[in-house]
Amino acid sequence: MYDKIINIAHELILQRGIRSVTMDEIAAEAGISKRTLYETFANKEDLLEKLLEYMWNEHRNVVKDIIEKTPSCLIGILDILKYVTEEHKHKFESQSKESFFYDLKKFYPKVAEKSKAQRDIYFLFMAKHLEKGVEQQTVRSDLNLNLVSTLLIAQIEGLHSIKAIQQFHPQEIFTTLILSFCRGISTKNGLAEIEQFVSENKIFSQKYDKKGDVI
């Protein structure tokens, strides 16, 4: 029951935003009484805190699994991008225009502060992964990897606030950001790996019309 409620809350919030989804609606969608819901989660803030834990754990597990299966540092990052764009395409298309994390920080600051600790762990994880790229001579050795990884996550989380890019498809925005990031930190050897990967994966050659839809 716990996982069912978390998954339903996750989908509703991604579709409509934190403020629009009520505990009553979550209970109704899960097919349970409000009493059962409140026996599982004390209130909406408690549910959001548990949802954040679920989201971070799910993401870390997927990322860790992909990276462990991919010897190359840069290709590992692009494999993560490929997974996100292929397996979660519907989330790009239905996600609320208001960022989940923006709303969380604004309306549930205590939960957002707890989430920050999870993000810090992810920053360190990414920086450690990029060290492998330096060893493989595909990532430039003159970079502050802690800063680079922090900037990457900050850019992803801040995409919602850049009004000028909202005319583009979210999937195109995300793909362009990650590819630009990887190319920017790469050595000549790294660039060769990236271009070969891009040429072999159709999803990176998709075209979009003026409305931002996939052609």
C-alpha cells in the first residue's frame, strides 16, 4: 500500500504540480479511505518528504546500475540521458510547467531543505564518476570536478525558470543541455566517443517543429 500511494502521488504531482494535488485526491485515486492515507502519512508534508526519498533512491539506483554496466565515463552519462528520454518520455510531455523542486522550495521549505542533503550526495557521486573520465583521458584534467558536477545539476534544476527556452520541447532542452555539457568537458578522445554514440542512437537526431513537437 505504501508504494502504491507513493507512485500515485508521484504521477499526480508530476502532471499537475504540488499545489494542485490534494490528499483527498490521492486517497481517491489509490482507492483507499482518507483514514488509511493518514495512517500511512501524517500529512501532505510527510508524504512529500517520503516521495522525495523515493525519487532520489530510484534515480540513484538507475544511475548506479547504468554506470556500472558502462566502462566509459562519458558514454555512461549519455546512456543515462538515453534512458531518461526513452523510458520517461511521457513524463516530459505531461509534467507540470511549474517545477516540482521550485514549488517544493517555495511552499514546503522544510522538506526542500532535507532534499538538499540528497542532492549533495548526488553532486559528490557525479564528481567521483567524472574522475574516471580524467583517468580514461576522455574528460579534461584541468577542471574542478566538484564545481562542474554542481553546475550541471544546478542547470537542470533551473531550467524551469528560463522563460526564453520554454518554447522548445522539454526533451530537446534536456538532450541539448547534457550533450553540450559532455562536449564541453571532453578531450579530443572524449569528443570522438560522444560523436560515435550520437551517430548510433537515433534519439539524438530527432527534429522538432516550431511548436517544439517531435517531427
